Amino acid sequence: MSSHRWLFVLLISLLVVAQKIYVYEVESDIALSHEKIPHVPGMSWRLGEQVIVVLVPRDVEIGLILFTNKTAEVPVYDRTHFLLAIPADARPSPNAKAEAFLRTPDGVFPVVFRKPDKGIVDITARSKEEALHILRQLGFEPEFRGKAELRRVKERGPAEAATLDTPISITAQTAMPSLGSMLDVYGGLYFAPVVVSRTGSIIIPRYGTVGPCSNLPTAVYVGYDARSLVLGTLITGGTVSADLIIEVYKIVNDQCIYIGSRSFILANKTRYWVDLVNPTNSVDQLAVFVYLNVKYFSGQPKVGINGSVLYTRTYRHGFEIGEFVARTTGASGYSVNNYVGRLVIGPYIAYDGYVAGTFSSALSLTISTDPVNGACKDMSIQFRINGLSSSGTSTYRGNYNGLVCIYNVVLPSVSQSAFQTEYSYAKAFAGGLAWVLDIKYTDGSTPYVRQIHLSDADAFRYWRWAEQWKTRPDAIDGAWLKPFLSSAYELYAAPTEPSTAPGIYHGLVTVRTNSPGQWIGRVVLTISGKFVYPGLNQVVYIKKAELYLYSPNIDLSGSEVTSEGYLAPGTYVSMTPPQWVEIAQRVKDAIDFILGLVGIGGGWWTLLSFAIGQGLQSAGDVVKVTQLDNYNIKIEYQRGWGTNIDSDTIVAPLKIPSLTGRIQPTELVVKQVCLDGFCAQPNFKAYVQPDSNYGAQLHATVKNWMFRGQTQDTEIYR
């Protein structure tokens, strides 16, 4: 970092003085998002015309974490209920055109919605008191002034009715985007958390061992055609006063060339808009370098920073897209026997590369409750994505079977934009995906729940762009010769008959394509699974698995799993971070998100993480392929009697002779998955890149999404 930029940052931080702001508790008829921030035309302060939005819980209630059968305080937020701060001396333009009006005890303000002007997207706080504290951290002098309303000028007309904001029932898988489509794609940037132990400049390092630029080795790769970047911050274990500095670079011939920087006051649970990451600048590949200028601290504060990037991608070749499926499996039953007003289903991994507009969910469940005075009361249920965006409230009638009241509940509706907003929000904090359900009788009382059964259905499903790399119209970019994750399938299941010592089964299957010509196998399957018994603090590792694989394009005859599928500790090449620990780390990310941001706690969450890294012994283990017909094969794993190592993952490199020399992409369909007896038919698709028609590699020699952090482009499965 040059001395003149360092001096500039110091001068800016010295000039910042506390500014008095008014804070209102707002009810809005417009749900906010990171690209729909309220602005007051004509207002001028250090955030331009932008107001500050602070998300605070609508309420906090004891909830049941279904997959662990534990209870915890679970807050729910609402993007139509928030705190809003404006300067105390705000003077808006009296003749400004408005999309909505903010009615406060101190006057009426015109409001328009657009992307942030000056950095802060929003803040998340557990209470009004914490919100005021964070605002003070940001250098403001807040004063709470009471309630306010934000109301749109007019209702949407018929021409505006069918938009991504419209809640619609999305129970079936959305169609795969067509070739030639221009897509909005969301993905993450990942930084390692830093414990602050001194004042001065502290670099926020990226994950992985290889960066995009030789002259700035700690930079994080962003890539081409990035439309926006949002960074999220989490601070735990202490307090810190610091400036957050983000420098943006373009990459030219392995060198980072400085474009500019942005400096913000660091605050907890805050998202920052980095405007230098934009379509104009990202005609070149971009990288970012992040560091803190620490003034003072107390305790041992750990600062976590991660990012959500929106890309523009053109789908040209037919293999750049795969699927992610998160599923509840096997008519899973859970004993509850408690009063339940809130229910958490998750967390699932939020795999990178979400293609906007392709989300679907068919979540459904059956709730059995005690009758009240011999009758079944009407039940009101509201679904929220990650405890934030709501799908609306639906009412259900119970059926009395002589013992209990039974309610058949289905996800009523959801908007694509709501999922898009919450996915981006989760990625900014390296988070996962969960459903939070509010369960109440229509009179407001809480039911006594006996059992909950989840149907065999998709909880979250979407098409995903496989890697950060873009495509080119004249040839396939050489970066796509490298391995990448195409598709993933995650499941939670429980015994169909609830037990008094409830357990949960957690499984994950990924389909990864190797580099063309790899002798170990062109397609690499990873299969993870384990029974988790939270009450007993015990796990039982996967013993048997079956995958049924189909291809409509090629003959699968002669397919086999290579012997390297048996992972013996210390003998399998590339069995070191970050390669094979990616699955475990992704789950840990999701858990950290739930713990750190949403506020659900408990050591039992760690049981859900996969213990990858040990590998499988070959003492009796069997991984084999059975040919069903020319286009269908079955991959089976059976744990051997002598396998005692603590491992829950099988890596199965799959040789498919007919893939050799292919000049077209190949579609593979995982029709059925059975993990330790829990079977489902997800029919999720994965795609293998062809062997030829590649041009020069235009991308830096890193990849982010496959391994969570960055690794050398030469890494292959061998």
C-alpha cells in the first residue's frame, strides 16, 4: 500500500465527527433489498441521499431446531419492519418526484429506491439498543424518535403485476436456462477471520494458498463482468474501533493494477457496498485487497469478512450450469412433545453460483398437536427464508383422528426476488439456507406439538453457474479445462417413526468434473453421510450408499470406479486443505452463519459437520459399478467389517470410456440416491465439459467456488 493512500485514509478518519441522526421504527409496504435502498431526494450528508436501514427482530421467541430437537431463542426479521435513520437536519427537495413517502413525527419525506450511494447497505441488530450502539460505532449520534410509516405512492398496475417480486407458488423445478441466455449469477468471496491483537494496519487474508496477482499475494479474485460487490462483517469476542479499507485492482498479466479504494468505519453485522466493483471496471478481471486500520480494541475481537458478488454471465456451451438440491428425505418423522411456536428447518449449504430466477421449493410437512378442549383450532403458519423474507401467512384446518389434530402444511408461495435477496445476504456473511416457520393458532396461542413429519421434497433447489469463470463466444475459455463442481445434493432425514432418542441423518453427494484425459476418472463423485444423535453427542458414519446414474447422451458401458476411490490416510495425493475439506467447511460456514448472525446457539450444531480428511481404509470396503443397461449404472459403496476409522465420506473417481474424445457437453442425471437406507429420487443434473474446442485461458490461475478458497489451477483429482 503506497504512503500517499495511507495518509489519505488517516486524514479521512480524523475528519469524521459524530453527526446527529434521527432513528425511526418503520412499518413499510415495500420490502427492502440490497438494490432497493431508500433515498431522500435533495438530502445531502456523508451517505449522499441515502438513509440508513437497520434490520431488527420483529420478535424473538423460543423455537425448535428440528434437525437437532433442541430449543433456542430464534429471532425473526422482516424486510417491511426496520429502523431507519436520517440526519437530524435533513432538508429534502420539496418538489422531488417520489416513489413513496416516509411519514415521521418530524415531517414527511419523499423517498425513491435505488442502489446505495455511499457504502452502507444495511445493518442487522438483535435489538433497538444494539442498533443504536452500532450507529455510534459508525460515528453517529443517534436519537430514537418513535414510529414512522413508509408507503408507496400508488399500487402497482396490471402491467407491473407479474414481476420477480410477485409471490407465486414454485413447487416444481424451474426450467434450465436456454443456450444464449444472459444470466444474473450470485457467488461468494471468502476471507479468513482475523483475531485483532494490535493496533495499526491488519490485512484480512483470503482463503487458499494462491492469489491472482504475484505483486499482491493476499488479494482476492473477483473476475470478469461483476456488477456489484457487497461485503459483510461479523465481530465476536470483543470490540474494535477501526477503519475498513477495500482496494480494488484490475489484473493485467499476473499483476494487480490499482483502480481505487473505499474506506468505511468498521461496524458489526453491517453490509458495505463497494461501488468500484461495477460493469465498467470489470471489463478487466478484478481483485480486491481488504485490510483494517485498527485504532483501539478490547478483549480478543475476531473479525470475519466475506462477500457476495453479482455477475453477468452468458450461457453459451451447455456445461457451465449444474444444479443444487437441498432436500428433506424419507417422510422424516420427529418427536417433539412440547409447545412450539417457531420451527427452524436447516441449515443447508448455500452453494455458490445461484442463477437468479431459478429457485424452487416444494417443502411440506404434517404437524400433529393435542386438541384444545376436544377440538382442532385453526392454525396460522408463516414461512420465512433464513428468518427474514416472508412467504406470507396461511391458515390450516386440523383433522382429528381420535388422538391428535393433524395439519397438512405446504409452502404457500414465495417470490424469486425474496430468495435472491436472502441468498445474497447469506453469502455476504458466508452463510447457509434455512426455513423458519411461525406456528400459532389463529387466536395467537401456541400449540402443543406431538410430532412433525417432513415430506420427501425439495427444501431449496436452483440452477447454479459452476465456477467464477465466464465464457467467450469464439471458443471455450481454457479455464474450463480445469476441474469444477457441477452439481450437489444435500439431504436431512430422520426415522419415519419418531423415536424417544431422536437422531438425524445428514448426507451430501457432489458431482465434479475432472480435467479431460485424467486417468483417475473423468467424473469424481463424493458421497458423505452420517447419523447424528444430538442428545447422546454421538455419530455413526456412513455404511452403505447407492447412486443411480443415467446419461441420455452417451453409452455408460465399461464405467468403473478406480482403486483410488479407497482413501487411506497419508497415501492419497491432494488429501490436504483446501481440496477435500470443502464439504465440511461449507457446512461449518452455514452453521457459523446461524450461530453468529441469526443467533441460534448450541454446541450440538458441530455434530452436523462432516469429518472429512481421515479417508477410508480399504479393509473390506467396496466401491463398485453395476451396469443396468447401456445408459444406466449403479454405484454402490459398502463399508467393510474392518473399517473403524472415523470417516463419513467416499471419494469415487469414475472412469467412463465413452467420455474420451467427446466434442459436445455430456449430461449426467443422478436419478436416485440411497444413503444408509434413506432413498430419494432427486433427478438432479450435472454436466461434463467436452475434450476439445478450447481457446486461450483468459482467467487468472485461481478458482474460488470449487474449494471455497483459492487453489492453483493445476490442481486435479489424482
